[in-house]
Amino acid sequence: MKKYRIDGAAVHGISDLYDQFNRELMADRGWHLGSSLDGLNDVLYRVEGEIREGAPDTFVWIDHAHSRDALGF
């Protein structure tokens, strides 16, 4: 089981959010996500496929309130 940890305190804008996704989701890949919702969708689809194959993953988003405020929501 993989445990992905997003550090909301490190998110001050959209590029920081994608840095967090790349650190957690793309560490073992030969490429990184750009700031694209299509790319993020592709990666999350891959993670969903891994879960369906019996490898349940967990996402933990700490300090989510900070990232929510930083992203303007």
C-alpha cells in the first residue's frame, strides 16, 4: 500500500501544488506533470488502476486549509 502525503503548508500557488503532486505521484517516473488538469487526470487514473488491481493507496493532505486559502477557494 502506498501512502501519498500532500503538504498544504507548502502550497502558495498552483505551481506549488503541482510540485507536491510530482514529489508524491511521479517520483518513480521518467517525466513530471505540468500545470495541467488533463495530466493530473491521467496520473489519478493510473493510481485508480493500481487500486483496482488490489494495491490500495491512501492520500493524506495535511494543512489543507492553508492550500485552500492560497489557491483562492
